[in-house]
Amino acid sequence: MLQIDDITFSVEGRTLFEGATAAIPEGHKVGVVGRNGTGKTTLFRLIRGELALEGGAISLPPRARIGGVAQEVPSSETSLLDTVLAADRERHTLMAEAETATDPARIADIQTRLADIDAWSAEGRATSILRGLGFTQDEIDMPCSAFSGGWRMRVALAGVLFAQPDVLLLDEPTNYLDLEGALWLETYLTRYPHTVIIISHDRGLLNRSVNAILHLEAKKLTLYQGNYDTFARTKAAKAAVEAAQAKKTDARRAHLQSFVDRFRAKASKAKQAQSRIKMIEKLERVQTPQEAALRAFSFPEPEELSPPIVNLESASVGYGERVVLGKITLRIDQDDRIALLGRNGEGKSTFSKLLAGKLDAMGGRITTSSKLRVGYFAQHQVDELHIDETPLDHIRRLRPEESPARLRARLAGFGLGADQAETLVGKLSGGQKARLSLLLATLDAPHMLILDEPTNHLDMESREALVDALTAYSGAVILVSHDMHLLSLVADRLWLVKDGRVTPYDEDLEAYRRMLLSADQPKKAEKPKQAAPKPSRDDILSLRGDVRRNEQRVAKLSEMRDKLAKKLADPSLYEPGKAGEAEVWQRKYAEVMEGLDRAEGLWMASLERLEHVET
């Protein structure tokens, strides 16, 4: 068990943790969430022992190994496979010693230990991890020096996954993965044999790969059982209670204050007025939670153009003489919301650059509206901001005729307030830099907005705000993202970039996810199909009974959910000294919600079976 006991820690005079406590059982998969800047990454450094606590303690089981991705692997001539294999230090050391050992007893010990840690299947396991993270078989044998920093971060991630530490700490692991790599990682983590703690703003990852949420808020840590959606529902119920309590407290304070204002000057009432002043001072101010108060993005609205705004006829694009994509025949209208799917290296970014006008077509025809304006956001643009200038400097360069007040208003519309407006970009957080880049990309009110991984470095609240902004935006959206939650809420059309083509994908995102996860699974031999026997009357009655029982189970669990929600909404449950009781009820609520999800799935499946035999 990882025990965090009453810890206190400050950075540059700002307290991040004060009496924070949490216990993470061995083997748990835990997502760490909280606003940017609250101390999530600092918590990881404290767990690793890189920083000294001011108070409290963090304890782990004896000899427990902690692993994580601190930085990219260095550029070297060592192959990707050998780099990953070397991450398991015990195996690496034993293999080296096996080459030189001469004592028979020691040789026997080495070989026994190598067998115990399954050393001989290591290459296969390392290869599987690298393939899952997007490397081809040919690339696995290439030297690290052949890859950019982002790809070497994937190699570092592959190394720590291969080493299988007892406590795996991952800080935003999907930020340098594409959708396919992120989906593979989700599945891998659910099967990981030890404790996993993930800092992430990827809602899909937190829903499918963890069984608990560790929330960092107000310098405290609270562990919630269940995935992110369960946590969000529990927090919403608690927030409603706190909001109601805050309203009652404010009303009580106003009533007392009115008495004080009326009678403070009267000698006969002075003592009573003074008594009420003391009562006002004792009233605790309950802060209303601000989780739902998202700082929205304000995208400027473009004028409407006649459709289509872009039309491609047998177009091709590539670099130099090499064609990457060809025979592209598609159209884009101003109300389109299109997600580009496809494995890394298939050409999604190349196609985005073609639409953005950053690459010319090598063949075919591209017709665009004469008034078309295109906004383009790519992750590398965040790194190209001028670190020695302020956000105000960046926007003033593009709008020199506008007043300072107007420029500041534009920045505020993207969540960059007065303090950030005149802060050097080099001192801004990753999320603030991303907001600035999004502002610059949309400054001209584009008719088509191309977003290549826009959510990297954005916290959960900012991601939800981006969804709202894109939903309200009246221009076309072309979206490349590893965030399945974002894609599912924004995109209404899917295009697949594969085998040198860009074609409409007629299935939904869940079907694409299943296809990716099953792509590497061995195919079972198909049995010859036989005509299904006609169901008997007894079969139909049995299926109807299943439907009825499943429906009753759903109704019963729904009733239990409502009762637990009412219990969680009781203000007395959150009084000091009842933290343990609240956690018990939260765990019961999470268990009921999981049971309800399963029951609803069984109910729908039984309905489909009944419908199938009755038609």
C-alpha cells in the first residue's frame, strides 16, 4: 500500500499540501485529477523522494520499485529494442554477468533467476509494447538518434512499461501519443499487474483504465472509488449540497446584518447588536465549488459562405517527389465537424497541412471559396511562441491598430487574464501557452478551423470549455486528437487516413476503437455457417422472462442509486470527523453505478435477442 500521511509541502511560499492524507491499496489503478497548478506533478516528485516533505510522511512497502517517465531517452546509436530491454536493469545486469561468469554455482543461480523473471520472452514483450505505441517492425531495429524528441518519449514510456515497476507513475502519458497509441495504452494499463497512478486530463483514459480517482483540491487529497464519470457524479452531488449550504449561510448572515445596521446606534439595542456581530463572525463562509464554472473560449464568428468551402478532386499531396496521399475526392461544407482517424505516420498531419495551405497539391484539383479563411493549430506551434515576449506582444503584432483594452479583452476571452497578459510566455504554463496559440489561430474568424492535438496541456475544465466553444462555432472543424471524449462530442463525420487514401469511415468511434484493439489479435478459424433453427415458443417465453428480470434489476438498482444520491446530498455527511463515513457511502455509490451499467447492458442485450427471434 502507498500511504500518504498528513503531508505538508510548499513551493516558493505557496502551500500545495497541508495535512493531506490518502491510502492507495496495492494493485489499484488510480487517476490523479485537479486544476493545473495545484501540485499533481509535485506529488509524484514527493512520492519518488526527489523533494523533502515539510511535515507528514509517505511510505511504500519495503523494496518496492517506483517507475515513471521523467524525460525522453537520449539520442544514441542503440536500437529502440535494446533501449527498452535495458530498462529492466535486473535482467540487463544478469544477462551481462551470464556472459562472463565462470563459477558453476553462480551460473546456475543466474540462469534460475533469468527463468524466474521470464527473461527469454523479453524481446517479444518489448517488441509488442513498441508496436502498441506506434513503431513499425523496421523502426524497432533503428537507432534512437533516428527519431525526434516526441518519439523518444514513447521509447521511454515503452521502457518503463517493460520494466514493470511495483508503483508506476505516469504524468500525462497520452500527450505524446496519437489516438491509436492512447487506446492501446488504456488496454495495457487495465492488465498491468501492479499499482498504477496516472495524472491525466484524458476522460476516456480515466473512465476505462482506472478504478479510483485521487482528487487534489484545497491542499487536500480525497480518494473516490470508481472511474472519472462516477467521481464527477459524486462531486456534483456534493457540490449541490455545498451550494445550498452556502445559500443558507448567506441568508442567515444577511438577516443578522440587517439587525445590526438598524439597531447599532440605539443604546437600548447596542448589546444585542454586538452579540449579532459576534454571531456573524462565527458563521463559516462555505465556498461554492467552482468545478463547473468553466472559463470559456470565445471563438469569433465568421460570415457564411456558399457550400462547399473546399472541394478536392483526385488530389494528391506529399513531400518532394514522394506522394503520401493520393486520389482524394472529398468536399467540406462550413457546418462540417470532421475527425481524422488513422495510425501515426499514415498522413493525418500531411492532409491537415494540405487543407491549411501549408502544402501544395501535387496533382488533381482543390477548389476553395475565394473568401475562405483557415485557422490552423498544431502542437508544434505552441513551442514556436516567442518565450521572451508576452501574450500581449504576440497579439499586438497581429492587431497593431487595436487599442490595448481591446487586445486585453481578446486575451481574456481565452482565459488569459490581466496577470497572464503581461507575463513572459516562457513563464506561462503549458495550458496557458495552448490557449494563446488557439487565440492566434482563430483571430481572423476562420471559416475552417484545423486542430491537430489541441487538448495537450489543457486541464479537464479547459477541455470541456473547448468542446462548448467548438459546438457553438459556426465554421467547419477538422480535428486530429487522441482524446476520444472530445472526438465523440464534437465530430459528426469520420474520415480514415489509411494506405495513402483519405476516405469516409461509415462506422462510429466505438467501432473504430474495437477494430484497433482487435487488429493484433490472432484470428480464429471461421466455422461454416449453419442455418439457425427456428426458436420454439418456450425459447421466446424464456427470452421474455430474461427481459422482464433484467428490467426489474435495472429498476431496483436505479432506486438504490437515487437513495444513495440522497444520502450523499446530506450536509451532515461531510462534517468534520466523518471523512471515513463519507468515503464508505461514496464507495457504495460507485459499486451501485457499476452494477447499474452492467444491468442496463444485459437488459439491452436481452431486448435485442428477443427482437431478433420475434422478427
